[in-house]
Amino acid sequence: MRRVTQLVHTTTTTAAANVLSQLPNISTFCTPFAPSSNNLSQDKFNFFSHRSLFLIRNQKWRQHMLLATRPLLKDRNLSINGKEALKDVPENIVVMPLTDTSAFVGATSPHASSRHVFKLGVIKDVRLLCLFRFKLWWMIPRTGSSASDIPLETQMLLLEARQGPTSSQSTYIIFLPVLDGNFRSSLQGNSSDELEFCVESGDPAVVTSESPKAVFVNYGDHPFDLVKDSMMILEKQFGTFALRETKQASIWPTITPGMLDWFGWCTWDAFYSDVNPQGIKDGLMSLSQGGTPARFLLIDDGWQDTINEFLEQGEPFVDGLQLANIKENKKFRRIANEANSKTPSDLKEFISDTRTFDLKYVYVWHALLGCWGGLVPNAVATKNYDPKLRYPILSPVYLANMRDISMDSMGKYGICLVDPDKISQFYDDLHGYLASQDVDGVKVDAQNILETISAGLGGRVSLTRRFQQALEGSIAANFSDNSIICCMAQSTDSIYHLKQSAVSRASDDFYPKEPTTWARHVAAVAFNSILHGELVVPDWDMFYVWHDILLFIFIFIKVSLTCDKPGRHDFKILQRLVLPDGSVLRAKYPGRPSRDCLFTDPVTDGKSLLKIWNLNKCTGVIGIFNCQGSWPVPSTNKAFQMVTSSELSGQVSPACVEYLEEVIGLLWTGECAVFSFKTGSLNVALKPLECNVFTVSPIKVYCEGIEFAAIGLMNMYNSGGALECGRGAGCFGAYSNCKPISCSINLKDEDFNFNDQLNLLTITIPPTHNSSWDIAICY
């Protein structure tokens, strides 16, 4: 039951009103007073600081109206809202206006081909952000100032256009390469600062001489609104994908897969492919005994019945696994002559055993094609799907990307692809069997592989559409929830076919044994979520509970998975993330970089900190990270480009939180209380891999001048997340401009502390009220 936190004013007033109409779980019994301002400042802030609570006073929130001027191609210049977006545009470029702010841009050619590279025009002297594929599977960001900084396989390009040389106000222009018929587009720059786009079908038999809708262009004065509005337009134009908010509102009765609200454990980094029933039970037991029970289990690669015909006796392991049977392997299924074995009789019996740990969800892993190498050809259990061996054919742009082990193995040994006409049958058989074993959902890996094996099958766009529709249809038919996590699917072939899938990995793998990758992992997911987060709930991958930078990002993670080995958990840290019932205090939106970080490089410029913002139901939240270290270098065989970094300084303010007006309400004083989990200042100094998190709570004014702002559970990393659910134990904190008369929890009076110098009210919520609580504060 959702609980109500009450702020009670003892007065002769007889009127009772809900003064926080936008926050239904916080109410009062006094007459409301509405201040004259109800907007948030992005201007100057005055504040006083004490230990870890700050009062922020704003002056004014300036809003700007964007005058509508359609994109215009004139005199070889593409102008958007009066700003030159592209200069020296070639004559074969065509512009098709869509709305007052947007258009499709394309090109024509004198000859037909399955692949074209067209020049769009010159970009110079701007601030720009690219999201590009550095591997076949994954994107990372890059910033720059001209088209020569735009790498191959760019899938989103955001430009900043200043209103004038001395103006601090910006408008933004976005370029999104999209799917035009059977062709997929990507952006790239050349050494002459010309923006180019590449269109390709992936099948020599699928050719064209024109691509009029290859790139979508739009502009706006708010970068996050611009991305959202652009994806809304494209959703209506194409009908092949749906926005995250659309999926949350209509596809399933639950908001998104139910496991999102619970703490989870993944077996991969704990066991890799050596995962086994006893190890899984040991891990679940360890987490439960530590007071942070897992309610979501993901059994990763290693449970399937596979064959590796390429592995010779005594030779090192090669990744050529093929699926021999849709059923589990002998680690999870007892064979007839093992009557006395401790091996479970089948997967269903094992999952039943795991439910004794009060698991709510059990997912298992499989690749899009069954396993990494597809299906075993001519096997009894797979022959009905008619798998055929195919060898990947890589696009020329991929040759500039980083290679990886899985792609190298597939290229060397080939992939046995299910007959596309039988892919629906294969998925239905696989997922139907898993559902019969009480599996709740699946993580589906290696989804981008289709673009490399689409020759002779209609091309990459067509083949991806067929497989994605079959996959999502099977999920809907066999599981009761929208129970799929997509993975290795950050190509626009896949992204623009996410019609129902609501959760997808937004980053390269987390590498627990390579600390140099941890910081860039945080930055990559935050930036990728600018685009990815409009379509899906971004999955940040799993983490070891070893380091603060890996833990604070749980605030911004939408899929909370750890991958610690059994018995190697830091429960002191986990208890700041996970409530005793196994739920997590999940923030509202995908975590994304603050606006002032959009065009900086927080990983290799040696000077910038990364700020990531989010919202809870009642508060804002800001994480600040020192991510300086390294990015991969796609055009070389080197894995990293190291940059020496030392302690860096920065500052946070409520202006870092976008859409804070959603939680301000009508009673806002124009001030915010800010709680720092670690430090006593809004000015921070962080060494590499250090971070901090701040809760931002708008101060509301009530009758007789009472000012109040709830912070939440100050012992939790996402303290404000507790205000919505009313769960958890620990120190409840709030800003108050005066001392209350009394405080009660669940109608029982409790002691409280009030520091009149800090205006900090704290109440201890005992473990006996862990499951739910009402707090009443009387003045």
C-alpha cells in the first residue's frame, strides 16, 4: 500500500487541503499559501552550506519561445531557424520538410547500388556531440567542433547553435540517420569538414539510386525535449518502433517488466560459462543472509545444451558454440543413470528450488540465433529449423571499428542461421519450453549480427525486421510480462525496430578486472541514454560491489544487477542501495548528462567532471563523477587511449536537474534544499573514479510561513526515492525553517532531532517499520 507522509500544522484553521497536489503521497491539513514564483532558476544561485544540507535561492527561470521557421535549402546552404546548419550543400541533396522544425534530408545518384556515400555539406566552428558505433554491437560518444571530428557509424549528431557571439542562450540541431525503405543510414565526417551519410542494404541484390529520407533533421531550444520530440515524429512516420513512454503507458498493464523494481543478481561475472545450480544457490543464500536479498535472478550463458565442434582436445577455448537443443544442459538436468545425483531433475525443479529464496523473477540468457554460432546443423533437435552455415560479410565502415572476440569467432567459424521462414517457430518452441519450466523471461544477446549475414535474404533492414517481429511476438505469446532484455543491439537496424521490447543494454560490457574501463562505462551509458533512453529503459549491465563509482550509478540504473561472486559482497554498501525486502529506490528517468556536460569530454579532456541528472517522484538527484581515463580507439588495434588525470573541481546546482518543475508544485518558495551524501559543499573536488550524489528537494511554503522540504532516507544513496514508496529504515531527513512540536511514525510518537543552525530535521525510522511507514510532523 502506498503510504502518505503528512506535514501537520497545529492551528485553529479548520480547512484541510492537499497542498502538494502534484505529489499525492505528501499532504497536509493546513490552508495552502502559493508563492508568486513556481519556476526553477537556471540563473544565479545564492546558498549557504552546512555539512551536507544546502539552501538554494533562485532568482528567475528564463523561458524562451522558439520561433518556427522550416528548414530551408537555399544558395547551397541548409538553414534551420535562421541558422546555417550546413554550408556548400551539393546539388544532389534533397530536403523534404515534415513539420515547422523538422525535415528529411536525402540524396540522389546517377547509378543504382547497394551502398552509397553522399556528401551533405560543411560543418565548422560549432560544438557537437556524436553517438557512434565503435564496435559492431555498441556506441560511445565523441565531442568536437567540425565535421572532421565526426567518426564513421555515427547514429546521432547534436549541434549547438548560439544565439549570438556573446549570448549564453543556445538552440540545438539534431541529425538522426534513419531507415529509408530497405536501406540503413549512418553519418560520418571527412578531412575537408564535410558531413557525409552512408546508406547500405547489406545485400548486393537490393539496390537503389536515391534515398530521399536517409537523415532526419530537427531543431529546438531544449536538447532533451528536442531528442524526445524528434523520436515522437519518427515513431509516427515509421510505425516500426515505439517510445519508452508509449510502452510504459499501453503495452502491458505493468509499467515495464516487473523485475525493474527489484534488486537482481546475474551469474555471468561470478561464474562465466561455468555457472552451476549449487553456485547459484550459494549466491542467493549469501545475498539473503546479508540483508539484501535478490528478487531477480539472471542465469547467463552456460545453462544451454551446446556443442563446440571447433574446440580440439587440449587447445585453448574458441567461441564457436552452437545450440544442440532448446533444453538445458546436463548441469541442470539429471540423466537416467544419475538417480542419486544432486543434479536437479530438470530446469523446472531447479527454479522451484531457487524460489525458496523468495525470487520474484528468473530470466535466462540466449543469443538471437540461439547461441553464438547459431544452431547445430542436422541435429535431431534442430533440423526442423533448417539451419544453414553462413559467413559474416562486414560493411566497409565496420573495418574501422574495434574488433572483438565474438565477432572474430563468428567470422572464422561461421554462423548456422535458422531459416528466416522458420524463425517464429524456433522462438515459439524455445520460449514455450522455458515458460513450461517456470522461467519468467529472457535476455537476448548478439542482436546486431543479422546485418552481417543478410546478403541473399533481402538485406539487413528487412531481415532485422523479420527476426525482431518474430522475437517480440514470441515474448508476448509465452511470457506474462514484457519479459525481455535486449543486448548487443545498438545499431539503428535494431533500435528502430523496438516496437515492444522495453529494456535494452546501453553499453559495452562491464569489465570487473579492468578498472581503467569503469569510468568510461559510466560516461558511455549516460551519453548513449540521450538517444537510447527515449525508446527503452537503458540497462547499464551488471556490476561488482567494489567501488563507489559503480554504486552511485545504481541511482541512475534502471536494471539493478550485481554480479559478485558468492560470499564476496560488501553489505555495508549494498544496504545503501537495496531495501530489506529486496526492492530498490529506482529513479524516474534514464540517467543522462547535465546540459552543461553535453559537449564536453569527461573521459579524456583532463578537466571535465561528468554530472548525471534524474528525478524521483518528489525530488531531483544529481550524480557527479570523475570519469577521466580512456576511450577506445576504433581505428587502431589499441584498446585504450590513456590520459593522465588528477583531482578535478566542479560545482552542482539545481539547474543541473532537467524537468525539476515536475516536482515543484504550486507551493514552491523559489528555494531548494540540497543534500550531499558525502561532502559539505556544492563545490566538489574528485580524484579519478571518485563521485558524489546530491538530492535536490524544492522547499514548499505552508500556512503561517512554515517551509519544508523532505530529503528522504539519508542513509540510502537515492535518499529521495524513499519518499514515494514509504519503505525502508534509517535516518529520515528534511529541511524545516522551524522546529516541529512533535513527530510520529505510523501514529506513534517518536523522538526527533532538530538542528536550528542547519534547519535539519531528522527522525530515526526503526527496522520494525521497514515495510511501510507514515510520518506525521506537527507544528
